[in-house]
Amino acid sequence: MARKLTKVPGTKLRKNLFARARKALVGGVNSPVRAFKSVGGDPVFVEAGSGPFLRAADGRTFVDFCLSWGPLMFGHARREIVEAAKAALERGSTFGAATMAEVELAERIKDAFPSMELVRLTSSGTEADMSALRAARAFTGRDLVIKFAGCYHGHVDSLLVAAGSGATTLGVPDSAGVPKAFAATTVVVPFNDLPAVEAAFKRNKGRVAAIIVEPIPANMGVVFPKDGFLQGLRRIATREKSLLIFDEVITGFRVCYGGAQTLFGVKPDLTVLGKIVGGGLPLAAYGGRKDVMSVVAPEGPAYQAGTLSGNPVAVAAGAATLDLLRTEDPYARMEDLKAYFCEGLRRAAVAAGVPLRIQSFGSMFTPFFLDGEVTDYASALKADKAAYGRYFHGMLKRGVYLPPAQWEAAFVSYAHTHRELDVAIGAAAFAMAEAAEGQSRRLPITRKRSKKRLMKSR
């Protein structure tokens, strides 16, 4: 794919493609965020990807910072991953039977995540989260689960709930079609609030099967766990004879080879992985303590199955990706690239006089259009969604593709170079000015204060 960015306007074609798509697909898409409702306008229809680039059906090429929402550590169509998947496909697309390839991938996962003594492969993160919760309930004999407002664990019925008022509340359905009885099995508390967790256990003594958490949330934007928060969850879960589940669908293999649990030194009872572990193909996994995982069929009474679980093509792509992570060790370089890009965004925001808080961890980051720290879902929701929409479209028309939602993480890949980042930073100089338009209140961030608060990366 040519690396030169084109400037062919594609608005009319995109509109026509979307109109056609809506006649065949619900809302014209197969996942809601792709419809661009959060930012307005018509979605981009992608034709191909190569390295850090996307090529759209209208002929435009974009520098990609969405990266399929996180799995593409090495960018699009990395040769070794493509060749591994192609070779597996030539041997057969699916068998519905055990293969040594899936055993070998599980062994790689166990090596990276020692807490995962036994592993089960699935086809999606949602399926893995759902199955981990079932295992936790089967093991403890309890029904309730504590989750945190703003943390996303797939479209599982019992977890599609929003936080209510107060420190803790029983869940209220956040989606049509979710029975209230299902939502009532979930207790929602604010992220980074250990007293709220303690209160939830006190109100539901002996009823909580598990705490499930994104150790570094990325679905309300990137949010840092406060010092001692994850350790506190481990302590409380152990004391209450409940399980601690880390949802590392995004952070697993992204922040380091052993995920967030390795960085923070906290050992969960169960872990959920996705995205990177499949190398960009549909594959996920859950696993944990041997005694807990032994309740899963065929070892135990908690049933979970899947015709395409451990699909050989996805397994091959996942194994190739994990091997590349071990041999190339991309983490330091990716973090440096992320820091370089985020500093460029910060300078553009300062020049435009637009309030901006950039929160990042490793190679993932979120620009929040607000003046203040984001520590939980409530503070994340204070970000100016309309300003993000103007910034998004300002970047899009200049050849930069970002997550089409304020409260989603963006990513840098190992395939990015300073040349692409400079293109994107140049686009940001204009896009930040456009983001500032229409704001009723502008709060310029001083360079001194920004250096202290922004770019806080671990």
C-alpha cells in the first residue's frame, strides 16, 4: 500500500455505501460504535489495511490509531501473522475436534500469565467473560457479581447495567431485552472506590461470587487504578471468599507480555483475555486457578462449549503474534511513540486554547476534552463529547482515523513510525482548533501545568 496520504473527498460515496448497508444490516453495521453515532456523520467503509494504514472504499488512506480497537500490536497484515493463518487455513478451516495447536497456544498463555493454571479458548471476549462468571458462580455457589461503572465486559445480559445513585446500587438494565432479574445479580460501584466495594459486600454478606474489573479501564477512556486499589480488591475478595476476575481483554499482552496483573503484582483468581491473543482473528480465552477452572465441563458441572472455540486459523494467528511479542519485545518503542504523539496533541491543544486531559498507559491513550483528572466513570462523563466529535472529524478529513467515540482508548502499534505520527500531529494542529469551536467556555491549559498533569504514563 502506498504510504502517501491522499485527499480525495469521499463524503458522497460514504453516504451512498451507508444507505446501501442499512438495507441489509441492522443500522448498517455489525457493531453499534461503527455507525459513528457518537461523533456524527457517516461511517468509513474499510477496504484494506497495511501496517499503520487503513484504505477506505472511497480511496482515501488513513493513519490508523483505532487498530480494530486494540488487537493489532504490529499493525495491519503483519507478514508472519498472515502467513501463519494462511498455512493453517490450507490445512483446514475448522475441525470441531482437539488439535495440538490449541494446546500449544494455551501453553504460551500459561507461560505469560502464571495465574492461569488452566485455560479455555473461546471465540470472543464477551463469551469468555460470560463463561468466567459462570465458573465463578458455580465454584462459590453464589449469585451476585460486583462490577465497576464504566468497565465493559461484553454484552452479557447481567453486566449490561449502569451505575445508580449512591456508593453502591443493584443494577438497572442498560439495554432493552435484559430482564430485571438478570441485572439484579450485578452490584455496580464506582471505580477506584474501595469503601464502596466494602459497603457492597456488607450489604450482600455471603452472596457475592466475584469482583470483575478491568485493571486499567479502557472503555470509559484510559483510567488509572489508584495506588493500592487493585491490591485492595485482592484483599477484600480473599477475605470474603469471593473470586477476583481481571478482564484483560484489552490490557492482556498490550501493557506488557504478562498483562496488567504482572505490572501491578496482583494475582487474580480468573483472567479473561481477547483481542491480541488471537492476533486480530476471533479468539479469546479465560482461565485461572485449577480448582476454579475444574468446575467447567467436562471436568465439572458448569457447561460451556463452542463449535469454533480454538479455531485453528485463529489459533495460528494468535500463536504467531505471541511469538513476535517475545522475539521483538515492542513495548518500550511503542510507549515512546505514544508519548511522542500525545505530546504533539497536547501542544496542539495548548495552541488552540482547548482544555485537554490526556491519559495514557503503555501504548494506549485517551484525549479527554476537559480540564481535570479522570478517575472514574462519573469524571469521564464530564468530557466534552461534542468537542471530541469536532476533533475526530477534523482528523478524519486530514487522513487520521481515531476511535469514533470519546470514551474509547486509542492505540499506537509497532508499525507506526515518527513519519506517520508527524502527519497526525500536523492534522491535530487544525483539528484541535476546530474542537474548540462552539465551546461556550474555553480553559487554556498552561504549559507548566500540562507537563505536570498530562502524559501521566506508567
